[in-house]
Amino acid sequence: MANSSPAFPRASGMEVLFSKTQIAERVREIGAQISADYEGKSIVLIGVLKGAAIFLSDLARAIEVNNTFDFVAVSSYGPAKMSSGIVKLIKDIDNPIEGKHVILVEDILDTGLTLSYLRGMMLQHKPASLKIATCLDKPARRLVPMDADYVGFQIPNQFVIGYGMDYAEQYRNLEDIRIFSDNTTQSVGFQKNRSRSSHSVEG
Ligand code: XMP
Ligand code: MG
């Protein structure tokens, strides 16, 4: 099992911020809101890999109007957990979005740098409309002005894992969202502040 690796703390010891049930209920509400806002239209959902993959898959099924989905991936330069402001596209959309109603789907809006970059990029493709949906929003961390049109939950300035979100690629498969901590007996060999390479794939 991925989360029982001795090099990583057990998720079961970490505080649950939002349960599976709370997430499902909120996703249903956002899906209903989007369905009402786009009645009679088709939508292209564009997820930001990898963190948004699970939120997108649930959201797509909670939206009643026609929708297709696509994915982008970005990389950023800087240490783990910090955005440097330099964001680079490493996987573009597969299909044209000109004239389409697009919703960019993110796992978490933090400094705002990633979505600010992606928003600018997507607008160059001339969609009919462009909105942003994020599962989580950490407004305290914003470095550039950025608001999402659909927000699952606002959270305080804490590092979270689960429901697609990772620490060093671990914990994405958790069904609930938890506050990451390494205060467990499983933390032997685990370095919380270990640095990533200077060029890392975001997710
Ligand atoms: P910015 O800062 O550009 O970045 O808004 C958003 C991206 O940063 C990552 N991020 C997190 N990932 N737990 C995570 O697993 C967190 O608490 C967290 N905060 C930011 C994430 O990849 C997001 O897409
Ligand atoms: Mg992400």
C-alpha cells in the first residue's frame, strides 16, 4: 500500500480537514451550480495535472450539462512547497478551445501564480468564456490577484494532502483531505524539509 511506506508518515495520524462525505457533498453543490450557470451549453473542463485529476473526475460527473475534459501540466522552478513565479507549460491541451466554454480545474489555489499563468495562456486560445474551479483556496498565501469562480473550501495556511494532493507524490489516493504532519512513529527516515530539485513538476 502506497501510504504505508516506512519512509512516509502514516496518513491515519494526520488531522482530517474535510471528510470524504463533506467533499462529495460540496462537489455535488458546485456541479449543480455549474449545471445551472451553463444550462444549454457544452463545457470543456481543463484539469491541471496531477493534483486536479481526482477533483475533475468527480466534478465532471456532478455536472449535468455536456462536458468534455482535457489536461495541462506545468513545471515550476524553486524548492518544494514554494512557487518561484516561473511557471512553464510542459503539457498543452490536446484539442482546440477557440469559441468553447472553458473551466480550468485546479486542486488548490495558493499563491495564484500557476492559475494566473494558465489563465493568460488559455485566453490566447480565444475561448468563448473562461472560468476557474478549484477544490481548495488558501487566500492567505496569494502573491498575485487571482480569484476562482467556483471554490470547494477555503482553508488556512496549512499544507494539505489527499483527494489528489500530494507530498512528494504520496497520499494522492486518500479519500479525505488532511493536514500534512510528520508527528508519527512512521517518520523514521523522512525529512520534512527535504529539497526538491530546482526544476520540479507541479502537481
Ligand atoms: P500556486 O502557488 O501557483 O500553486 O497557486 C498551486 C499549486 O501548488 C501546489 N500546492 C499544494 N499542493 N498541498 C499540495 O499537495 C498544498 O497544501 C499545496 N499548496 C499548494 C499545488 O500543486 C497547486 O496546484
Ligand atoms: Mg496542482
